[in-house]
Amino acid sequence: MTFSIVIPYKENSSKFLEYCIESLEKQVYRNFEVLFIHNQSTILERYLKNSTLNYRIFEDDGETIANFRNIGIREAAGDYILFMDADDFLHPNALIYAKQMINESNNSVNVLKLRIAKTDLDKNSALKLEQKPFYRISTLNSLNKMLKMKVMVLQMKINL
């Protein structure tokens, strides 16, 4: 299962772009691409210079975020599309959590809404505002089982 993360970007939202990219770099689940769509950004490539993300950049003269998102939809290669803004960031387990929720629903999910924290202040302050646990207990238990199975399979391969 792959995700395409579409991020429309205008130069006026550069203040928090670095936090956004950092949150994507820290994702536990790595099977995703990031599509940055912008209008002549001068700093985007500087922020991505040392990035390990699988990303593509699209320039467009359009002025609307909706137009940028439509380009992202057309160019997305993933099974699922996630929309973010340049001032959003994701919890490191957000994508693996989304994958687990999709798997639990037998792939019948068409729309999944994740809470994406806005970096209005800074990322630490924004995360402190959210006091709810990130996982439902049943999902956490399922993830633990899945990870244990992966470890057992890897150990069996090593022993062969």
C-alpha cells in the first residue's frame, strides 16, 4: 500500500515548511511519495536539499490551492492520497496508523480523516495541545501483533 502526499505550497507559507518536511522524514511507514506543487518557490529546493524523501516537485503559475491539489491528484502514483498544507505536520506513526485502519476495514475505506496539527505556534506547543492518545487500543494491539509477526519472519529468514 502506497500513499501520495500532496502539498500545495506558496512562498507565503514558508515559515513552517521545514516542520512539515521534518514530520514526513520521521514517518515510521516509508512507502509514500510527496508531491510538492508550487508557484515559483525560491526556498523549497533548499529545504529538500538533504532530504531522504521520495518526492517530486511541480511548478505551476496558477494562484489557487485547489488548482495545485488537482495537479497533485493527476500526478499521484499512490494507492491513497493524503492532502496536507505546508504548515501541517504529521505524527511519526500517522501513515502506519492510516494503513492499519484501512486494513482493518478490508480496504473498503474511501475517505479517511486524520487530525493534522497546525503549526500555528511551533510544533512542540501544537503537540502539547493535543491530549488524546494517538491510537485506539485495539489498533495498537493489532500493530504490535503485526510487528511481532514481521520480526518472527525476519528471524526465520536469518536462521535459514
